[in-house]
Amino acid sequence: MTEQRVGTIPAALIAAAERFGPKPAYVEGDRVLSFADLLAEVEATAAGYAALGVSPGDRVCLWAPNSIAWVVAALAAHHAGATLVPINSRYTGHEAADIVARTRSTLAVVADGFLGRSQIKELTEAAHLPDLREIVDIDALPAIQRAVDGTTRTRALAVSPDDVADILFTSGTTGRAKGVLSAHRQTVGVARVWGELGGLTEDDRYLVVNPFFHSFGYKVGIVTGLLTGATLYPVAVFDVTATMELIERNRITVLPGAPTIYQSMLATTSRPDLSSLRLAVTGAAVVPVVLIERMRDELGIDTVVTAFGMTEAVVATMCRGGDSAETVATTCGRAVPGMEVGIATSTSSADGTGELLLRGDFVMLGYLDDPEATAAAIDADGWLHTGDVGTLDAAGNLRITDRLKDMYICGGFNVYPAEVEQTLARMPGVRDVAVVGVPDERMGEVGRAFVVTATDSARVSEAEVIAFARERLANFKVPRSVVVVEALPRNPSGKVLKNELRSRNG
């Protein structure tokens, strides 16, 4: 299969099997899976999906942590002509069921028992899901595999570059997650660009700490691996000691991740040999200049770069090798090939700061079943209004200075206060609530909830609020501190003055 034809994920997998054959595609513990065997596993699983009733155009949800099985399950969905819907592995059953219901998914593959939970029970008890025909435990994938016939390959080759490849959910200011639709050509295209800018080759050993349910684990992890021939090492749960030992033992060369990962590595007193690392790509939070310097000097990583992206555009800007530590730490680099970056003149101040706009090949198709939100996000000229405030220097480097939205980033994950606020507002005894992000040395930012109680006699404690949130929200969304106040500060129009809340010490 020629490179020119690789415009879909199934085509990328078939081409990788032809090009790299027996070379290891994945290593997980003692298990090594070659590119050729990966294709065979995916085709057999896709045939199994078809036997379960999955048809081209259907949606397949995948709720599990990083593993080789996740990769097989995901690529099999594409191979069957279906659209992949990854779900955050930390989500509660209610959060997962909402996504299954809204996407009208016909199949859900879940890691039952992950972190000691019963995901299948949680999912089935959370909501009535009339479109869902089957729930399959990811560990039982081999049991559903079927013999591959001509229909399996025909379905895979029938997938068009313009077909919807995936729906990734990202929370919005309304407090409800929005489904971001991307075509195969976009997912493959952004993976190719990221791989080219990072100089990835088949000689690289790529440690994937970023979750596969996130675009940075799935698109510039799994798909980039298919295009470059790099060997991927998936990590299900980040443990700094185990991760560093894995780097030393396997001579890992590429390690993208949130700043939290590198800060944890630098904080260890006993550090294995990490000299094999040649490339680290970080972002998703404010990056101190000293962190970039220490990553280069103390961890010995040859190339450290930052990038900017979002679920709606995946990768829009990226630093390049050779950029100074200050440029890497204080900017998000320049537009990647195929993308344009601009500042909205309607919001621009005298110094050129304004709302960040993105346009190009990798901007989403739109939001699932929400034409109004799509039209509000992408204007008539094709510019995606990000809600972030930034500026561009003379070299075209993007600097994010603020957020129009109140979103904050906890350990590399976006958290939207409106969603947390809506959850806490349902707690008995809570009359009013506002959530803001506050700095945290390890996580970048964490949530702080300001709560107004219904009456003095119904005061709620910090522990009670956190426990209420923990039952209903993924861990990274749960506020780490709670402040009980008599009233929230508001402007004359009634809007909560969150900058005032952020300035409070507690």
C-alpha cells in the first residue's frame, strides 16, 4: 500500500504491517506484539465486532486504561467501519453512561475491575441504554474474535478519509461534555505532522504515559506509531519509580507528557539511567523555565519542546528542536504545517493580546448533534475560537496569557468548573457554589470550591463536599479544598467574580 493512499487509520495499519512486518509494534511487560501480528489481532477482533452486529457507521465506546488490548479494541472499531468513542478510564458509571447514550453506541468495550471497580455493573445500573447491544470485557476480546474473511478487509478498505474516525469528549462552559468529531484524514494527518516534527522513526521506543482516551495518547501515540514504525510501550497507571525503571530497562527514547510527569521524576532522590531519552514534548499547563532547563540538564533529555493543542484541533503549534529553554517554557511554539494561528481583532488589546484563533486541516468537523455550539466555535471564515487569550511574537511563537473560559488544568487534564459546580449544586445543604483553579506545585492546578450553605444549621464540611464530588466525578475534577463563605462575590449583572476568588488565600 503506497504512502499516498494512507488517509485512513485502517489503511495506516495495513501499510504498517506491510512495511514493518515482524518489528515490535507494542511491548507491555513480557508481551511483544509485532506490526504483522497487530494487524492479525485487529482483523480477527473486527470480524468479532461484525458478528456482534457492529455495522459501518456505528459507534463503539472504549472505557479502559492504556494497554495493548486497548489498541486492538480501538483499531478494530475503525477496521469494522465504525467510529471510535474513547471514554476517560477514571469516569464514573454515570459519566460513561452519558457518553454511551449520547453517541447511541451499539458496543461498549470496558476494563471491568480496573482500580477495583465493577465498570460493567456501574454502566448498566447508571442508565437505560436502548442502543447498546453488547458490553464486552476488554480482557475477553480473544473470545469474541472470529475467522477473517474477505468482508473484513473490504470493510476496512471501504473507510473513507472523510468518514468520522472518532468522537472525543471535552467539557464545555455549559458544564456538559461536548463530543468533538474528527475525520480519518484529520486524525492521520495530525499524527503524521507530529511525528515528522519530532523526528520519530522506526528506531524510536515511545513510552505512552498519556492516556489513550486522550488525543495525545491516541492520535499522536497510537496513530503516530503506525505511521513511523516506532515501538510503543503503554503505561496504564503512572508510577514514577516504575516508569523510570521502564525507561532504563527498555532504553526509551521518546516520552511526551504533562509537566507533572517530569516534575515527579525530578523530585526522586534515586534516579535510574535515563540517558536514552532524546525527545520530550510537554504542555497542557504553564511550564516554568527552570523545569525545561532541569529536564535538559538533570534528566539529560536532548530535545525538550512544548506544544499547544485542544481536543478541537489536537496539535496547532509546537516548538522545534534548538529553541531556547525560555522559548520552550514561555511559548507554545509556532503553527504546525497545515495550521494557521491568529488573534481575534475584536478582542485584541494595544499589545496584540486577544483571543486565540486556529484554522486549518486539523480543526474539528464540529460538535456531536450540536450545530449551534459548532457555529459558535467555528466562524464563517473557518476560524476556531478557542476561548484562550494569547499573543504572537515576531517569530510566530504563541504565548498563552489567560483564558476567556474558566477552565484549569489538573495533572494534564482539562477541568471545567461549570461541570463541577453543577454537580456540587445538587448536594443537600449547598445553596451556591463556585469553583476555580489554584496553583499546585505537583499537579499544576487543582480545584478549590467556594460554597454557600443553605442555612447556618445546614453547614457542610470540606470532607463532605469532597466526598460528594468524588462519588460523582472523575478524580481529577474533584476539588482539593473547600472554603465555606457567606456569599459569592458578583458583579452588577450577577456574574461571579472568579478573579477575586482566585486571589483569596483560602
